[in-house]
Amino acid sequence: MREAGIGRHQRRRRGLTKQDKSAAPAPDLLARDFEADAPGA
């Protein structure tokens, strides 16, 4: 089967998206506040 070129194929791994360290973070246009009033609240 190997000589005939049929059978299992190895999948090519794709790299993940790399973060641009020099880019400014996106602005928080919704002014979200993720602070809780009390623990577990």
C-alpha cells in the first residue's frame, strides 16, 4: 500500500495565531466592569 501511495496520510499541523507584542490593546468600547461586589456574588 505504501508503494502504491494509498493509505494513511499525516496531517500538517498549523501554527496558532501569534500575538503582536508591540500592538496596542483594543479599546473597551462598552465600558464593561467585571468587578464583583463580594466574593461569589
